[in-house]
Amino acid sequence: MIAARFASDASPVSAAGQDGAACHDARALTGGAQTANIVLDGQVYTLRITRAGKLILTK
């Protein structure tokens, strides 16, 4: 299980996921906050962790 890999690892890039893609810990990306900004091709997106522990990505 991927989540188990992050139990003691605070690094934003921990390991490859099951499909070989990079696997990032959302809490590490947000630096302990509830949101993080992600830039793709000059567009800024906001990654938000909800109180229920779900992720929302908005433009």
C-alpha cells in the first residue's frame, strides 16, 4: 500500500507508485498547511486538504 510508505517519511517525493509514477505526500507538499500552489505551464493551481482528509485541486 502506498500510504504506508509515508508513515515516517516527510519527504515530498518518497517513491514510485504502483505504475512507476513519482509519488508525493500531500502533507509534505503543503508544508504542514492546508493548501499548496502548483504551477503547470504557467497556470497556478491550488491543492487543498479538506477537514475530511480529501484533496481538492482547483484553478
